[in-house]
Amino acid sequence: MKRMRILGLALVAMFALAAVVASGASSEATWQECAKTAKNAEGKYTAKYTDKACTTLASAEQIATGKENKYELQPGIGKGKPFKTKGGAATLHVIIPATGKGAFPGGAHVEVKCTSFKGGGQPALPNKVEKVTSAFKGCTVLAAPCQSGTKKGVIETNLLNGEMIDIESGSKAGTLLKAEAPGGALANFTCTEVASTNVLGSVIAEHTGNVNAVNKESADHFVVGPGLGEVEYAPGAKYTPLVNIPTHKTGGPNGEHFLLSEITEAGHTEPAGTLPSGQEGVANNKGEKNVMVKL
């Protein structure tokens, strides 16, 4: 009952937030592979690099002999194998702006906390990520277990897809994810005796580890922070929405990507409102060894 009263007070403060998910985020990043090239008609290699990771440029002498400069960077995803993902603690922050309290700008918040997660996905040319899924374990809110299926405390995402993007003028890459089903939810779950939630919108994580350098290991950093400007949710009342950094670096009204939580209180059939949200955690990825994200 205490959980219900806490969430009930929060839901009284809810408002209807229109979800505007832009189609473009910034310029593209692309998948590239370090591949062995074929010899030319003279029986010589004409590539730039001498190693399988494309880190060592061939010398003038090596280029002249055409014996060691075998490798070149080119668009590709290696053998096209899926990548695997795992991570530790992760949190979905749900903001309640009308209360004016809490650790985050704009009001109090509710946290859906999970102890660990794992999943994976598939890279695709030129800059896509497809069939992305994650299963979060040990998930609770206000001490109540949360789950998307029959396994207690386990929240599984729906199929997600997205793209690799340039989030900071060629110096940083990002992973943009949304539901594979157009307009669909990234995840649906129920927290016992509290509420059911549909996570909507899209989210950007900063991508590191294999940016402009061949590496089979990479990471996606989901970080929460203040959003773009203020939103008026009632006459004379404003809040700053919580969004995932580096969303704020994607630029202007056509580059915004927000996560939203559509919440239906336990015992009700209609959503009480849609609240701004943010994902926090680090996804550690392992994939093809000769592939990178090129900015």
C-alpha cells in the first residue's frame, strides 16, 4: 500500500507529453573493416597497411616492392557475425516534474533498478545495428519486482534497431536505438502492485572502443543529464526534461531523441500519463576483431 500511495501521488502530477522523435540525429558514422586485398596485374599489393588491424602504414620501400602492404580499410562488417553485449547495474530514471523535488533537475524521479544485463545485436552496412535485444535481471522499483514475462525481476527489451552516428563533429560516435516496430515500445514491463510501463521514443549512447581504430571490443555509455531547454507542463510551471547525454549534442529540434515512460497504475486499464525518462548504464560489446566505426 505504501508503494501505491507513493506512486499515486506521483501520478497525480503527471501530464501528457507529446513524443517527437526526429528522423535524423547528425551525420553518419560507418562500419569499416581491415581486409586483405588482392594483388594487381603485376603481382604486387597496392594497399596502405601492413598489418591485419590496419594500424601500420607501409613505407615507401614496402609500397615499391608490393610484398607487405596487403591490408586496406574498406566498408564492411567482417564475416557479419552478431556482437554480444553484457553489463552491470543499469537504471531507468523516470522523472516526475510537477513535484519540484529530487536529485535531478526538473523534479522528483522514480528509478527502475536492475543488477545486470546481457544481449546482443547485428551490425549491417552502411552504419546500421539490427536485431538488438537486452535482458535485464534483478529489476525492481520501490522494492517491487519488475518483469516483462514470466521470469521474476527480468525485463527483456523488444527487438531494437538503429544506427551509428557522429555526435560531435567527427570526434565522438554514438549508437542510436529505437524499437524495430515503427512507433512501438522499446520495452514493456509490469512492476508488481505498482504499475505497468511502456518505454517509448529513442535513445543515444556514446560509443567507444572501436571508433577510428580496429577493435573487437567496444562500449555504449548511457548517461543521464539535463535536456534541451524548458518545457511548460502547466500554466506558469516548467521543467527541464531528463534525456540521455549525448542527446543534447545532436543539435536543435530535429536532433532530439527522448525516452518516455507510459505508465498505467495497477488496477487501471488506461495510462495515467507519459513521463520523460533516461537510461543509465554501460553496455560492453564484443564482436568482429577486424571491424571499426569510422567517423
